[in-house]
Amino acid sequence: MSEPLLRLEHVERRYHMGGEDVRAVRGVSLSIDAGEHLAIVGPSGCGKSTLLNLLGAIDRPDAGRVLLDGRDVSALSDREATELRLRRIGFVFQRFHLLAALSARENVELPMSEAGLGKRERAERARELLSYVGLAGRERHRPPQLSGGEQQRVAIARALANRPALVLADEPTGELDARTGAEVAALFQRLNDDGTTLVIVTHDEELAAAAKRVVHMRDGLVVRDERGVAPAAAARGR
């Protein structure tokens, strides 16, 4: 049996807030295979985003291990973790985090520049990705000239820039209206159909229902892990 792409082993994360010790993630163990499309759902404050940050080597566990391709990322130095995020993990956030002074193409090129790709290769790859997400002809537009849905498409293209093994998304439709959110959900489905491994934290019922696996969290724990859930059944589960 092949090694999972991601594995969490008894992971815990605690924070000190207002003099109290808050256990945001409490002994979670989870395996995610390459090519999966997984949604993490649950009430606000249940540990979803903390878990996503641990998966993406943005944060470190207080106990347990996080392994990507069998490598313990929780033991990496800050420099090694930064390099891992740059080359192996793509991130999509609720508020896009695009640089307003740069064009769509330049925003997509940024992670490639940081990875040392040449100017011509960066420009070609950025144009290819913007076309893939449905923004051909918009590459010179800056974020303020784009709609929210278009900005999120640019952010998705940027996440794919260095051909990551994994894309993590935190509430990617949270700033979008229902119609635009559905379009972005369809784009995520296409990404997964094309082989991208997706882990999405969301309150969006339709976005979660489209996933092939739904992990439910409550109080820092995984309380249910549903695989192969039909979209209608997943929606009824919320």
C-alpha cells in the first residue's frame, strides 16, 4: 500500500489566550492520499483553520507529527518550512491576498520568481494558468479592476504556479456571492479532476458537498470522517 501524501499522527495545538490554555486541535490523526478532494467542516472556533495551518507547515504542533510524503514537516527549520511551502504547497485564502499594485499575471508570477524561474518561463506559465482559470485576456488587469470572483481565480492560479503536490484553501468562497461561489467551486472540482490534491476548509454547504470526502470537526476533534459521500447526502449532513 502506498504512503499517503499527508499524515497527521496524534497532533495537538494549544494557545494561551486571556490566561487560559485553549486546545485548538486535540490529538487529531488523519491520512490524506494524493488526488483526494477533502472538505473540513464544523462550527466556528472548532479548529478547522488551525488544522489547515498545521497541514500547510504554517504552524507547528505542540505534540504529534505532520508528515508530507513521509517527511516530518513539523521538525523542519523555518527556512526549510518556507522552501517546502513555496515548492510543494499552494494556498488559497478567503480574502485573496493579491498585491494591488501588480497585474494579475505579475501576481501569479511572484511564487515562480521566488523559486528562481526565468522571466520568460514565468510569463508563459502565468498566461497558461490564467487561461486555465478562465481569465485569458485579463492578465494585465490589477486586482482593483477585477471582480471578487476574478480575484479568487487569480489567487487559485497563483497557488498552482509552482506545480504543488497539494492545494489548501481556507474559506475560498467566503467573500463571494452565491453565483460566483458556485463558479469557484466548479473550478476547484476541475482542479481535482485534473489530479490536484485539495483540502478545503469551508462553511459553504455546496462547496463541501462537492468534495469526495468530508471531515467534520468539533471542539478540536475529528468527530466524523465521511468518504465517497454523494453531494446530496453531504448537504443533508449539515
